[in-house]
Amino acid sequence: MPATRDELMTFLEELDIGVSTVDHEPVFTVAESGDLHDRIPGGHTKNLFVKDKKSRLFLIVVLHDAEIDLKKVHQIIGGQGRVSFGNADLLMEILGVEPGSVTPFSLINDREALRVTPVFDAAMMQHDILNYHPLKNDATTTIRAEDLVKFAKACGHDPQVLAVSEQARNAAH
């Protein structure tokens, strides 16, 4: 069974990671979340659950307005061949969330097999405060960027911080 929001919050508390959560109407796309950006400070994000030709899985986490070239991103993240989106069944099996609720917090559900490689965009990690769904898209949880890395590591993952977005690559030059 996938972790619940309460189990996630307990895990964060055990790690001494302070977060705040705002409940709201479910949002399924970045476009639907626009007014939340005004109400909740910090970097707002989107999450891409993808697989490469060898079925290696990646969770790419970027700012909400980031541009990702799906034809080339495999070269940056170390994928074998172009990536494609993982389907809803695979998403539920591996990360325990539904489409529209993808979040780095879902790494809590991949602590045994460690099948997903988390990739945090370098431009996103420049923000001190970041926002993600706490496993369902009817709330937004705010966390410090350094605590997001601490959380991922506590789940057994070593997140890669890479310049995957056009913004991050442009800032690097």
C-alpha cells in the first residue's frame, strides 16, 4: 500500500524537516494551479515520470514554467535512448500516486526497490523554498530545497541535481 499523507508528514517530522501544507481544490495541470502561485510563496513545480529505452525510470522535477526537450533530456540524465512518459499503472506501481499527483514526495513509496532515479533541475534548486503535492493533488506542501534533498536521501535515493531545463542550461552559460 502506498504511503498516506499522514505517513508522509510523520516521516518528515521524524527527519526533523519542517513543512507547511495548504489544502485546496484538486489541480491536475500546471495551468490549473496559477492562483496557488499567488497564494503560496516559493518555487512552484512540475514533475515528469519518464522511462528510457532500457525501462530505467526517472522522476524529473523542474520549475512549473521550465521547458524540457524530451528528445534530448536522456543525454543529460544518463538515459539510454529517448525517454517517454511512464503510464498510469507503472506510476501507481512504483511511486504510489496517480497522474496529476506526481511529486518528489512519492519517493517515500520507492524505498525498497529504488527503481526511480530522481533528477532535480539545477534552476529549481536555486530556490530556497519549493512546493509539491503531498501525494495527492488537493494540497500543496512547502519545503526548503535542502530538506527536499535530505528527504530523498532518507528514502534511499541520491538525487541528481542537473541542468535539465532550458533555463538552467542557459544560466550555466
